[in-house]
Amino acid sequence: MTSTGERVVVVLPALLLLAGCGESTPPVSLAPPAARVKASDYDGVRDRWTRSSRIIKKLDTTLRVHATLFSPEVNAAYVARRAQMFKLPPADRDRLARELERQWTESFVFLISAATIDSSWNDFDRKRSVWRVSLATDRGDQVAASSIRGETIDATLKELFPFIERFHRAYTVRFPKLLPDGSPLVDSNTRELRLRFAGPLGQTDLVWRLR
């Protein structure tokens, strides 16, 4: 994503290892925020929309992964925090907000940060990755990622997402909002979104309970 000459990285965090289950986290809403979101709200909003998990195989942590869903609330907090950080003029702030809103209308966007015990396994953006990344609901509907892009980890990204550690790689992952038959992946009856990582090294789900 781009805005006013600077690269906007949609990546997201999780500061608590929740084993990927989601049951211990409160439900979240995909609706626009009811009140104005301020820059000072960013850390709390980011953490509320971040999930973490790990896969352990033969006593080794094969995969440690964090993911943040860029919901309307996260988008609003991200814009406010980035505008504060870079002292963006109103026109640039509005341009960034419109870009994130456009993305939300088209896709579910996640930023994932991952570490693997073998660096060759941290290959989510490769065509023949050892991982399949999908987005599923509690009703069993599922879509594969439409794009996975590796991101450069710089000072800005680390400031915004402090869960990114030394040996992590970061990726922007997008999923279509429609199923192959044209029906929506998520509707008013959907109770859970599950970001699923599966492959020969194991599998885990990161869960967002919806209200």
C-alpha cells in the first residue's frame, strides 16, 4: 500500500501467546468504530485485533506466528497513529484513510509475522510454500489467500508492531471477501473467522470471535 510517497505496510501484531484458540479473547466487531479513534488508542486496538500461536513438533517450536486483522477499527487507529508519527497534513491523512477503506471493501487483510526453526520454512510468499494459508468461518466456508507479499522490516514497522523480533519475517496477506459462488464469506450469522496455517510441518488456527 502506498500513501503520499511513503510505503504503508499493513502488518499486524499480537503481544500475547493465545495458543491460537481465541476463546480467551473478547469478541470483536467488523463494523466501523462507533466513536472517533485517536492515536493514543492505537496500541490497545492493535492488540485487541492480534492473535498468536505456535506449532510444536518433536519438542521444537516449528512455527511461531502473530497476525493482526485490519478491520475498520484497526484502520482508523492505524491512520491516526501514522498521521501523528509522521505529522501528516490533512490531505495525506485522508488519502491514507481512503486507501485503507478501499482495501477493506475488497479484501480481508492481515499482517502476519512469523519465525520458524529452519529459515527455509519461513516461505509464505513463495509459490510452492510449505504452508497453505486460508481463511475459514465457523460454518466451514473457506477461501485461500489471494496474495501474500513479504514486507521489509524497518524502524517504522517495528515501532508500530513491537512483536516483530529479530528472526521474524513479515507478510501482508489478502483474502477475497466472496466465495467462488459469489456469496459472502462473512455475513450476519458468522461467529468466527479462522486464519489457518497448514502443511507437512503441522497446522494451527488463529481465531477472531465475532459479535
